[in-house]
Amino acid sequence: MPSESASPATTGVGRWWIAVGCALVAAVPLGWLLSYGAALVAMLGLYFFALFGIILGGVMFRMAAPVRPIPTYQLRLGAGIVVVFCWCLSMAVEVHEFPTDKANQAVEQTPMLPEGQNVTEFRQHVADFVRETLRRDYGSSGFWGYARWVLASSKMHLEVETLKRPIVLKSVHYRWWWGFRAIASIGFLAFGVYAVVQPLSGTKDPAGAANPPKN
């Protein structure tokens, strides 16, 4: 009956989206780790985007393999959602932690703190300075302000009264190198995910597909 013939496809698509949901859950810790891997020197962090993409793709493949084939457009949409979520999460953590990272750097470079400030207060002062600079000069203390600052300058000069020279707070990757890393990381992550899930568009038994059973 028509309802019976439609049931396997419906079940397959449903299980695929459950697999996507599981991958999104797995992407939370991986995206957090990628925010730190992205800061590795010489673009070494890009390797981890591909590696973690393979892990996420493996989660989806493992769960959805019993119900393949899955329509290609469903695969691309599901994989795209996972890639975008994981990448955005890693970037959100990077932007969120940036003021704190620069505050820690400033503490290390300031042997004598300004009068009346302890380490915690000085660290908070620097973090507020970073956020305010992004907000005032680049329009936002979030992603867009951070991205504009990196691409336009990549440097902040923090005046400290106990130091003769200002502390230079820099981005890990300088200007357009950061832009290249941001774009390339999406590509590496997408490659890792889709390379694993793409076979789900084929049949479970390619050899048997050439000789379909007779009715």
C-alpha cells in the first residue's frame, strides 16, 4: 500500500535528523575546543577543524547508516547546519574570551600595578578597555567589531601609568591572515563533515543495487 512504501523514506529522513541533532550536541565541546585550536601558530589549528569535522560526520554516519540512502539535499542541509553551528560556536567563544586573554597578557607585562589596583581590578580594567575600544572604534564588542578590528588594525595600545611605554595588545593572527584562517576553517570543517556523510546518499549494498530483487 502507498502508506507502507512511504514509511521507510519517512523513517530514514527522521533518523537522519536525529543524527544531525546528536552531532549538534557533540559540536558543543568540539566547537569550544576549536576556539583555542584556532589560535595555534602557523595555522596549525586548521588541522583540528578537519579532524573534528570528521568526528562530527562520523556521529551522523553511524546513526544514519542503517536507513540510507538519504536524499542528497537532506545530507547537504544537515551537514551545513552542523558546520555553521560548530564554526559559529568556536568563533563566539574566541570573541568572548578575547578581552580576558588580553587582560591576562597585560597582567604578565605589568610588573608594578597602578596604585590602588590589585590584580583582579587591573585585569577587569583591561578587559573593559578592550570591550570599550571595540565598541567605540569598531561598532560592537561582539563578532563584527572584533572582526573589523582584526582586519583593520589587529593592535590596541594600553596606557599603564606604571610603564613608560604602552602595552600592545595584538591579535593572534595579523589582519588578513585572520580573515584567511576564518574562511579556511569553515572549508576544512565542511570538508571533514561532508566527506564522511556523503556516502549516505548511496545504497546500503552497491553491489546488490545492480541486481534488484524481482517482484
